Amino acid sequence: MEFALFHTPFDLPHRTPEQIFTYAVNQAVAAEEAGFTEYWVGEHFTQTWECIPNPELVIAAAARETDRIKLCPGAHLLPYHDPATLAIRCAWLSHITQGRYILGIGAGAFPGDAALHGLPDLSQNHEMVKESLDIMLKVWEGEPFHYEGRHFRGGFPEPVDGHPYRSWTPYGGTMPLALAGLSPNSPTLTFAGSRGYIPLSVFAGEATVKNHWESYAAAAAEAGITGVSRKELRVAREVFCAETDAEAKRLASEYLGRAWREYLLPVYKLVGLMERLIPDPTIDPMSVDVDYLVDHVWIVGSPDTVVEKLEASIDANGGYGTTLVFAHDFMDNPEPWNQSMRLLAKEVGPRVRVPE
């Protein structure tokens, strides 16, 4: 199994923009040194805990400090960007990284981000993603066009006096695209399957991961896309590894637990995600605390324990190729987190089977 890092980021709200930026770039370097294959950077505008509004800046800086790891916005929220401008910036980054780039795209899930961009709600966001993406794909072709949609306009100019404008075909000729799903029967992953894009499943219980792959694979089959493999599926979840189970649990409860106690648990309970996250029907999801999550939901422990838990997860959901580890705020003491990444890549990954 491969491991990648998802720097959402869950940084403490009092961190300054400079601290957040510096830590994000340093984490890209640490992830590469550990042996992680990808580094994803979230994009949010109004969240106190998820507070990087421009992942491109992190990716550009990390491109100068790394050589192998793929650098990926996770994700650009298409309703909040001019699609033609974003298409050119992403194509440029694909060249700057020499192909170490995957473009994650999304619709946006936070009403505050929508309000900031003048949208009264999220009802049109999925439609806006499809329209935006149509423009971006045509921009990358480099041929003249003009598009007027319900939400966006875009185009590529005709040559003037026989002199063409510069085109922005992505590095290698194509742009790898990825989309993430959270809800069962995810329309986002259905759309991804119909286009053959990379699927990401945000962990909300093993049954949801299984459903995500089934939705993706069914859409791909209906579209006539063959050869899809579970190896392409990334699953984003909480993982922490230390030399002993006791140490891993202590550190996970302290560091990962901060974001969950103060931010994620209240949000998950408010929007009804706990019912899918908790595997035991005898447990009241609304009563769950961090201690329960450490023992029963997150993948936490020594290398042997993490291997065992990942194997059990694969048995339950059918399997996937890359664990996308949610990053947390270890700014004041990065070594335990960096050590966890090293253990995962070097002592856990080689021992965990992946589907063919």
C-alpha cells in the first residue's frame, strides 16, 4: 500500500498565515523524505481550522524543495474561480512540477465560502463544477473557442494576423484529475467514474468506502471505460503510527484529538455523519468521544497494529491502493508526526496487500 498526505490543514485557529504556509511547505518535504507518494493541499476561504486559501502558493514553493512527490491541490473549488484563468495556472504548475501534479477539483461544502463568493447557497455548485470543467478542458486543447454558459464565460482567442497565442497544454499532454466523495451514492464519484478521473473517498465508515467504489465503477462501466482498478482509489482517513500502541494512542488523542474535540466532532454530529462513521449499532453516535475514535475508527498503533487494522479495513471495504492520511497540527513538535509518516511508508506499506 502507498501513503499520501492530505494537508487539509487542521491547523489550530490561532496560527498565523506565515506559520501555516511555512509548516505546509515543510510537511511536503517531510512527506517526500518519509516515502509518501503524494501531497495534497486543501483550499478553503472562511474556515478557522482549514485555512489555506491558495494551495498553489504552497505547491509552487514545495516544487522547489522536493524532487519526487506529486503535489496536488485537494481541491480547487471550481465555483469560486474563473475557469479559464484557473486552467492556465494549473497547466503552468503541471510544467513547473515536471508532471508531479494531480489537479483535485471540488464543488465546495462550506456555506461561508459560498457566501464569500456571492452565492446564497450551495444548490448550484455541482452544476457550476461541470460547466467550469468544460471550459478548462477546452482551454487545455489550445484551439479557438467561445463559451457562454449559465454561470461562466470563457474562450481562447483566434490568431491575430497569423500569429497564434500561446497555448497551455498540460505537461505530458493531459491533466490528471481527481474528485472526492463523502456521501453514499456520491454524485461526485459517479461523475468521476463517467469521465475516468481519479476517485478519492473521504472516510465515513467502511460501508461508505465500499459504496463509493461501487458507484465509481458502475459509472465507468456505463460510460464504456474499461480497466478501472481499485489501486487508483485513495481513501482519506485518520492514521497515526508510533513504536508502541500506547505511545501512538497517547499522541493521537492529544494532537489529532484537538481538531476532533473542538471542530470535527461538533460538525460531524451536526450534519449526521456520525451514524455512518460508527461501526457498532449498539453505540449511540452522538455520545462518541475521541477515546472511542482512537480505538475503534482511526487507524492508530504500532506498525504491527496498523498493518492489522488496515488489513481489516480492506477486508471490510474491498480494498484500495493509497491511504490518504489527514495531516494535523504538530507545528510545535513535528518529529512524532514525521516519524509516523516514516513508519507508515517503510514498515507498514510494504506489508499491506492491495487489490489487483
